Amino acid sequence: MSDVTSGNEVLDAIWSVLRRRIVDRGIAATELGAGLLRELGPLTRRDGELFAGGHRLNHDEQILPHLARATGLGFALYLGNRRIATSTILDAGRAPPIDAYADSELVDVCLRRGEVFKGPLRRAETPYQVIARPLLVGDRSGGSTPIGIIEAFQDERAYYELLAVSAKRRAAAHTREQDLWADEIASVGTFLDDVARRLQLLALNGNIIAAQAGEHGRAFRVVCRELGALADRARGTVTDVRKLLQAMGQDADDHGLLDSASQDPANDS
């Protein structure tokens, strides 16, 4: 299991899904790559170099770069357990050195057992998702003896940082939208608060005038009571608006989890 985490449950859950998609893409990409090599001709070893038909694969600069650009993954070829060619793109991470040896896990799974390897590996303290399958000796229908390995890889930190930056941008945009909405709602609340105060003052002054008018002010007092009731409803509306603003603030804090998680996008457990 990958050790790249942020401690944020939402971001880590998204990363877990994306990691599985990387593996699925790597499985399909290495199968495609192995198929392309077989289409060039039988895989053979000549003078310490790997050939597909008449195409020399050591230090390949044609097939692997196309695969890398098409799939968004880095690639490596091995003759036996020795790396003979690599190609990568920026987001896939640094390519491992040519002429170095395959990880022991790849040797065991791909060369000894003839199976597909898929899982995390650490290289130079960097976590990678690696998918590798054996290259088999034989014609286009495939053979049974592994002669080498084709590998697809993804630097987990590089990919996770892309996810975190995207989450940070979305959170920032969401926060700006919420701030604008909160300002607009706050201005409405201020207006309603002012209306409530004016209505209350008008009702109070009206009651004073009605009291001074005696019997003639009875109808006016009814109007003033309605004004007072309207002022109470206006104050209630202001209270509701303030509750809404508080709820919006809490929602912004919840969305801020993604923003805070993206400050340190890839911590090793």
C-alpha cells in the first residue's frame, strides 16, 4: 500500500481511487507496449542487446517516448534484469538510470515467475507506483521464457501534488465565491436591521402621538401596533440572516480542509 498521505480523509480517499486508476492504466499500457514490441518481430538477444525483429531496443528513443506521451506514465525496458531504455514525462517523475538493475521484486515476479508486478516501490527515497510485465522470447504469438521486462511507473508524490494543487485552487475559488455571497447577504442583513430600527422608532413615536390625541388617536394606535409587529418580523429576519451567515462560515471551514491539506501535499507515513 502507498505511504503517501496527507492526514486529510477527503483528499486521501480521492488519492486512493486515483492510485487504483494509475495501476489500471499501467496494466493496460504495459500490455500495449509489449504488443507493439511483438508487432515489430520476435524478441531476441544479440551481442548483449535486445531486439524486436530488426529494431534495436537498447536506448530506444522511438517506442517508449510515444508510449509515455500517450499514457502519461514513465516507461523502462529491461534485458534480463538490466535496464536498457527509459522514457518519462514531467508528471510521471524522474526516470531510473539506464544500466542499473531491476528491483528485486520485479526480478522475482516478472523474470522468475513470469507474472505481472503491480504495486508501490521506493527508489532513491521516492515512492513510485510500478507496473511491470515480462517480455517473452518468441514470435508474434508470444513465447514462454522471459527475456526482459517492460515497466510503467508513476512518481506518487508528483501525482499527489497535482491533486493537492487542484484541490487548493478549487477550495480558493469556492472560498472567494462564498466571501462574495456572504458580503451580499451581510449587506441585506444590514439593510433589514436598519429597516427594523426605523419601523420600531416609527411605531414608538406613533404611539406617543396617539396617546396625546386621546380618543381621536384610537385608529392611529392600531396602525402603530401593525408597525410594531412589522418591526418584530424584520428583526426576526435579521436573526435568520445572521444564522445563515454563521452556517456559511462553518461550511467554508469544512471546505478549508482541502486547502489546509494541500499545504503539505505528500507526507510519508
